[in-house]
Amino acid sequence: MTHPQITGEAKPPHAPTPQLVLRFSGTRRGARLARQLAVQQFTEWTGLPHDSDPARTVALVTAELAANAVRHGSLPGRDFRLALLLLPDALRIEVTDTRPERRPEPASTAPQSLDAPSGRGLLLVEAYTERWGWERRDAYTKTVWGEVVLPSPS
């Protein structure tokens, strides 16, 4: 039996996508831990430093999605789920909450008041991701996701 790592052969065509899935409490502390873990995992997968622009983007997008899950998608005593998937050209950040009936408004169509203390989270997600969206995967949850483009190797 030959091993691609030993013989130098190419990887199999269907190599698994690196991913990490964890549950966090539906609290501000849970949202903060999700952000910190997302940045840590991103830097481990990519080798980029914590203070790089892509890592800061991952922190911002994760923070906004997790904060929305806690503020708008949480039921008492229910967790939210963070999933990170390393795609060939992007990091996909998914946050799943327990309020599928509360659909996120498209950021570009939501009324924005400069005086409002909140309400600009998805506008930031839209600005900092290549693409974002949401989906109901079952009757009990919804997932909001965003893809942060990876820098091309130099």
C-alpha cells in the first residue's frame, strides 16, 4: 500500500474539507469565545498571524454572526453552533441558531439609522465577505453564513 504523503503522489481528488464545529452558550460570553476560537483556528489552518487583515476580518464576521445569534436567534437555555470550513479560496463561517422564523433582512435593504446603537451587523458582514446568506436546514434552526476570501499565496 502506498501513501501519498510518503511517496509524493498527489492527494486523492476528494480530500476532506478541513472543518471545525462547536456549540456555544447563547450568551455574550459564548459569542466572544466563538470569535476567539474562529481566529485561532483560522491562523492554525492558514499560518497567517492573528493581527493580519484576513484574521481581523474573520474576527469581525464571526463576532457579528454570533452576536446576532445571541441577540435575535436565541431561546433561553439553547446554544448556538459555530462551524468553520476551510474551502480552497475562502473560510466559510456558519452560525446556527434556534429561531428559524426570524429571517435576517438583506443588509442593503434594511433601514439604517446612523443614530441607532445597533442594526448594522449584517451590513458589515456583507461588506467584509465575498458572499453571505442564510438557510433553514430543518424546522428548528437557521444558519447564517459568510465566506471570507483567503489571500492568494505569494
